[in-house]
Amino acid sequence: MSQIPLRHDWQRDEIESLFALPMNDLLFKAHSIHRQVYDPNEVQISRLLSIKTGACPEDCKYCPQSARYDTGLEKERLIEIDKVLTEARAAKAAGASRFCMGAAWRNPHERDMPYLKDMVAEVKAMGMETCMTLGMLSPSQAEELAGAGLDYYNHNLDTSPEYYGDIITTRTYQDRLDTLSNVRAAGMKVCSGGIVGMGEQASDRAGLLQQLANMEQHPDSVPINMLVKVAGTPFENLDDLDPLEFVRTIAVARIMMPHSRVRLSAGRESMSDELQAMCFFAGANSIFYGCKLLTTSNPEENDDMALFKRLGLHPEQGKAATIEEEKAVFAKAEAIKAKQTQPFYDAAAL
């Protein structure tokens, strides 16, 4: 891996200048950097599972899981560990090297932590990287999850500091930055990016990347999401973002954070193969894989593999677990389940 010098002093005007480059020049610059650091034909694959859906108290205007909006989403309780492991095993068999677990919470309650730590430990024992997104974390919660073996924690900044107040009012930008600091201090890797197409200006996309790239340590993974407009949310009728502006965002992220995995996240189902190919050329080298991202749809696995074949791409290879190791994981999960004196509580009702 090439040791391209990392910068943490990006100015807004120079980022906006990158966005304003002729497309061919921008793509050439981004792809040249990408090729120096990574295998340009390798894509890291993650699978995302919702472990607790709906009834979130936050007011994020893009989110169908907010209890404040009528989107027809059924709330669900925290799911059992054996179901998580079944999904993780299927994800691994389909080529995923990282398994991400997301819960619709403002933050985990202390009574949730034993379940969450067991989930992390058992998925990790299967030979997969682990990731969670659970809302805000205290320093002690971050340390507990790190101690259980959690590799990555996802907590997006969503947009620029200037536009943030138009997106969410129930937590501050600093709250998000504090959670990321807690994650880093606990020794976990940071997964943090944002969403484009929420009515923001180009300067806001530059501002988001400035915040991410000027952290003391760049996020290890940078998910770039295209807004998925869901009926019932305040953003259901927003105009579509020009797809080429999405490509520009990928390219500038690659230039500014050359050693980070830049992930194509939500919105891929509506993207053409050609648009995704441009994003891979611009420096995207990670995707979420599977038919659903929490509550929004995503391309089917076989569609992704067909596209990979057409483009000559291949998945990053994760650590292999033996059959005996996997059997031990599931046996332990069954033992944990048997010891419980009552079913998992309805976390969605809290």
C-alpha cells in the first residue's frame, strides 16, 4: 500500500475547487490516487442487518425509522442472537467480509449492552469483521463494545455543520463528533460519512468532506449515501441530485482521504450499472451487499456479482473460519439463549 501523505488541514475553498474541476480531470486525479493505495479492482463487501427496527425518538428528516413520521414501518424488537448468526453465516457465504448490525436507537440502554456484546463476540468468532451502528455512545459503552471485539463503529455526520440544523434537531453536530471521539479512544475503527441529495448545496458536500478529512485520524470507512426518498418523511418530495454530483463527491472523498475505504451505500438500487462503474473508477472500493439496508432496498447479491464480473472486479477476501469454529459459535449462541429466563424485551417500545 502506497504511503501517500495524509492531510488534516483542508480549506473549504480548495475542496470546492476540486468539485469544480472538469470531470475528466477530477476522475483522473482520484483514480490515480486510488490506484497508488489500493488494488483498483478489489471491493470490500459488508452486509448490514437491522437488529432493532423502528420507533427511534430522533427527528432525522430522511429516516423512515423515526417515530415522528408515518412511513408504515413496523417496529420490531431486538432480535435473538441465533438469528443474527444465521444472517452473518449467510452473508459470509455470499462473499461479505464484514457484518454490520444496526439498531434504531438514540443510544443503547445499559440493559442492552450484554446482548450487544454477545452478538459482537459470536459474529467475530465466525471469522468476520464486526461493525455496529447504535446511535450515540458514552465512553464506557465504547470501551465495552471494543472489549467484546467490535472492529468498527458507524456514526455518520450526515452533512456539513452549516446545513445540519435543517436535517436534525434532536442531537447536535458536536454530539456526533463526541461519539466518534469515544469510539477512537476505545481503540475501534471509525466508519463515518454522510448523505447527499438532501437539498444541500455543493458547498455543504464540501463541508461534510472537510469535517471528515480534517479529523485527527481519517475515518477508516467513509460511506457516501444517496438519499432514498421514503413516503411519509419530510424529504419524500425533494428533487433528485444530479448523479454526476454524486460521482464528484466520491472522487473528492478519495482524493482527500486516500487510505480510507470509500463505500457506496444507500441508493445503489436506483443507480445504473454505468453510474456505479463511474463511482468505482472514481475511488469507491466498498459496498453494502444484500437485498436491504436496514429498511431500504438494495441490489440483490447476484446482481452485484454480475456487475462485478462485467467490470472485472473481485471481493476482498476475509478471514476464513473452520467448520468446527462455526459449529462452536452456534452451540454457544444456543446455550446463551437457553439460559435466558424470559424472551428478549421489546426494545422498540422504549
